[in-house]
Amino acid sequence: MDAVVQALILAVIQGLTEFLPVSSSAHLILPSQVLGWPDQGQAFDVAVHLGTLVAVVAYFSGDLRRMAGGVMGGVQSRQWNPDLQLAAAVVVGTIPAVIFGGLFSDFIAGHLRSSFVIACTTVIFGLLLWAADQRRDNQRGMQDLGLGLALVIGMAQALALLPGTSRSGITMTAALFLGFSRVASARFSMLLSIPIILAAGVLETVKLATASEPVSWSFMLWGFLASAISAFLCIHLFLRFLERIGMTPFVVYRLLLGAALFLFVGLA
């Protein structure tokens, strides 16, 4: 298959799976391990991360403006307000992933990025998502998101360092277990993704700046556009139909994917 076509497929996969509870990292690791596709390089990683970042920032631009206004208003009035509380929740929810990422990311990258580990985490965290989605008292909304609850969700987000866990999946699972509605769980998960994707993009950019490999700007542009468009559409459709379809289709997909991976590992 042509390298450009492979790259576009991977960019679309990144855009579609970054915000769905199915693990984008697993879907980007698997083509290389199962199909033998070559790594697309650091420039491509920068492009697709930037694409998903632009998509989520564009979609939640209204929320982000209100949060920024809440921070400024809170500083000026020295009073707490709902938008400041949401902004603080995003910051607090990001801290555990930053700490655990700094401590364990190298070990995980060197020892746990295998098809067997992905198969296990895909199934285990898929079943946890199903269990969380079966709650019938999920009534909490974004206005109920205190800093303590945000920290719990953030600690769950740190588990997404394990390949196959799904950052969006584990944060939605934690929020659902804490009694938040499906939509509130998904929206906070997506807002929580912004600093994480931004940090990942900055790290990849630093690596790219210090690397000696040539950069194909047209290659990066196509990757950026494909991931940005697919991610924006994914966010819009997921939030629109989430209450109607629930998490079950994604759980079933994870179980089927996990079974296929266990079969691949057994045959390899």
C-alpha cells in the first residue's frame, strides 16, 4: 500500500479514536505490529496531534471562552464562579497524568507496548466501561464537577498510559461511576484531553526539532487535515447520539477487538 495512503488512514484513525472510548494508541500501534506498516515518524505524530487539538478546541471554543472569562472574573472579584470551577477542574484533573507520565512513560513505552498487553487492557477496561454505563442514577452534570471529583477522574486518566486503556474511555468510565450523565462524562473527558494533547504535541515538536530526519511539509499537512476533520466530526456525532446509543456499541467493539488480538497473539 502506498505510504501516503497508509498515513492518511492512520491520521483518520487518530482523529476518530482520540475521543471515542476505544483507545487511539492501540489503533496506531496495531497497524505496525499486525500489518507491518512502518512508523510514520515524529513529524507525522506532530501533525496528527495538532489536528486533533485544533478539532477539540474549535468544537469547545465557546466553553473555553467562558472558562477564560470565569478565570478573569474570579481573579478580579476574588470570588468563585461556575466557569472558574470548570477551568480549575480541568487543571486538577490533568495533574495525575502529568506526574505518572513523567515517572512511568519510558518504562511503559519500553515494556508494555505489545499486542498481548493491548488485548488485555482492551477487554478489561471495556468491561469496566460497560459496568459503569449500567448505572441508572447518573444525574450529575458539569455544574456538579468539584475539584475532588475532578482529581478522581484525573487519577483514572493516568491509567491511560497503559496501551489499549483509552484515555477517553477510562475518564468516561470514572465519571459514570461517580454518577455523572453520559454527556457530562464525555464533555469533561474531551475538555480534559486539551492539555494532554497539547503536552503530547509539544513533546513531539521538541523531539522533531532535535531530530535529523527530513520533514515533508505536504505529508504533515495531509495528516493534520485528515485528523482534524475526522476528529471534529467524531466529537459532533458522538455527543449528538451518545444518550441514544449509550456505551454498549463501543464495549462490544472492544471485546471483539480484544478477542481478535488474543487470536493474533496465539497464532504469532
